[in-house]
Amino acid sequence: MKYGIALFPSKKLQDLVNSYRKRYDPHYALVSPHVTLKSTFDAEEGDLEQITKELRQTAKTSQPLHLEIKKVSSFSPVNNVIYLKVEPTNEMQELHERLHTGALNSEPEYAFVPHITIGQNLSDDEHSDVLGSIKMLDIHHEEVIDRFHLLYQLDNGSWTVHETFLLGKESE
Amino acid sequence: MKYGIALFPSKKLQDLVNSYRKRYDPHYALVSPHVTLKSTFDAEEGDLEQITKELRQTAKTSQPLHLEIKKVSSFSPVNNVIYLKVEPTNEMQELHERLHTGALNSEPEYAFVPHITIGQNLSDDEHSDVLGSIKMLDIHHEEVIDRFHLLYQLDNGSWTVHETFLLGKESE
């Protein structure tokens, strides 16, 4: 089964991002706006217990994350993905690294650039048009995120949450 | 903000249900296949802490649920909703009731008929055609569900998970 780990920002930011994704992101209907902490990975259902045990431990010993957005950017020319750039913090980098060790050991495909996708799979022309107009917007957003989620992918490509992990908290 | 509480069945059952929802359920892209335990309700973000605290307590003192599907049914003539009927159990009924007391106190709109929607908003003709052909299928499915989820609704109608609650377990 395919799994992934992500942060969901506040409803307010998700609604803003969706207003663009609706037009520019073919994955709009498959998953809510998110910051990917660990990209799609394969795991057997039998490994899930160990994985979630480690995730609980990781969450408990991490702190809530400060999420700040100051600008729109793009992964072009690598690919035509337009995104809200999440200002990197040591805490987020460290969490990302911990999610690639232990039972979750794997080499990240790319260096970790935390982001929230606004648009993807755009033609070159559309990409530069959209990026040009969105860059004009004065986007500044800050919030604290106190949880992350382990998700799994259904056959139609959509994602369902398996479990939520609270950062820096003993669950009561 | 609008919230709801639901169970997600296994990926296998979600994939099966989605193969029908894709054609017959306009909510297909808004939420994964689920059993609603508490329909949409309004809550202030300020109430969320108390609500989640009670949900953790409810989960901890409930047991995993036996989910059995033996047949397809419909809410017609009330409305043209076709669904997999979930065999009622005392445990599920009790969980449903506990999710309508305390901070979550509210009167359910309908008697609790646990189900997984396959199709809705169908015309009368389409409803009887689809129901007739799906009823021919020999559906029998059993599984154990050990968690439920509190979700919130975005402005576009889609649902994001706020938190997962494990049934009958102290989180580690």
C-alpha cells in the first residue's frame, strides 16, 4: 500500500490555496492542500504497527511547527509546479529527517523544500502566465501547526487519513 | 466551522465503493467512502479542545467495531440514496449515542442507520436502474475498525481530517 506523511494548514489557508488549485492543480480533488513531510512510500500492512509506534514517539518528542508563508515560487525548470514557499525552520527540517529514519528509513528524492502546491502539470506558457499573476499577490501568512498525518492512497489516486499524530503532546 | 465524525473502512472496501461512487455519487471527490457517526455540526474553534478531549475519552473507553456488510439498500422514498447497509451492532449504536452527548450534545436528525453511501442525488429512473443492478451483486464483507475521525469541511465542500481517535486504546 502507498503511504505519505503530511501537514494540513488551517482551513483559512486551505481555502485560499484551493481557490487556485481548482483551476491549476489536477490533484485538487485527490487530497486537501498540504505540506508533504514524506513523499509516497510503500509499506506492508504488517509494518504499520511499528511505523505508527515510531510516529507516535516522533510526534511526542517534537514541538509544534511555526509555518510562515512569505512568497510564491516555482520548481521550474525541474517541473512546472507553482507553490507557496514555506519558510524553512530547524524544527521542520528535523522532523522531516526523523521521518526518514528507523522503520521509515529512506533517502528523500529531493532536498527538503517545504511547500504547499498551488498548481502543477501546467504547460510552459500557462506556468509563466499563472506564476506571473500570482507573484503579484501580497501573500503573508503565519500559523502554528500542532499535528501531522499518515495517509494512504486509494486506487483512484485519492488519499485517506490513517492516523493523526499530535506534536509535543502526550495524548490524553 | 462545520465538523463531522466518521469511520473509514479498509482500503479494499473503499476502492470497491468508489468504483460505484465515481458514477453515482456527486460527493465522490469530496470525501473518502465512510460511515457517518455524527452528521455535519457547527462548532467554534474555541470549543474544539473540549470536544477532542471528550472524543479521546470516548474512544479510549469504547471497543473496536465489527463492521459487517451483507446487502445493498436504499433510503427511497425519503431520498434516492443507495448504500451498503452496515449490520447494526450494540457497540456501534452506543458509540453513535455517546457522540451526541456532552460537548457534542445534539439530537440526531434521523434514527441511526449505519451505512456507506454508493450513490445519491439520482433521478427516480436512475435510482431504480442502479439499485436493481447493484442488488444482484453478492456482497459480503467483514472487518474490524479500530478508529474514528473528526473531520472539518472546507469552503469547496471537501473534508479534511482534524484528528484520529483510536478505539479501546491508550495512545502510546
